[in-house]
Amino acid sequence: MAKKSEDTKVLDPRINRIAKKLEAIRKEKGYTSYENFAIDKGLPRMQYWRMEKGTNFQFESLLKILDALEMSLADFFEEFE
């Protein structure tokens, strides 16, 4: 039987919310594929995918994505407490 790793990291719920919002905004902009979005916007494809999954979350990457979406930090975080 496989042993569950004790090192499995539980994601912060705030990161999950941000990741889900990135995905939702991408889809609102008409991109059903994260790959097409990343390629069209000049973003590293796998890095963007990891951001949407919440597994590689760096603010520098978030800023690049928001620039590609032409969205400010204030607009992105307006519904967060």
C-alpha cells in the first residue's frame, strides 16, 4: 500500500482563490485553453499553468499575467477581503 507523504503541502485558501480567479478571467477573455492564452500573451506556458493551479505562486508572475490581462492589482483584488 502506498504511504501518503507527510510532506504534502496544503495550499493556502487565499492562493486557491487567486488561482481560480486567474482561470475565470482567462475564460471571460475568451481563452478556453491556458496554453493559447500563455502563448498569445508571451507568458511561459507551464509557469502560467502552475499559477492557475496555485502551485507556483510568485507575485512577479502574477504581475506579468495582470499586465497581459490589462488589469490593475486594485481591480484584481477588489472582491478579496
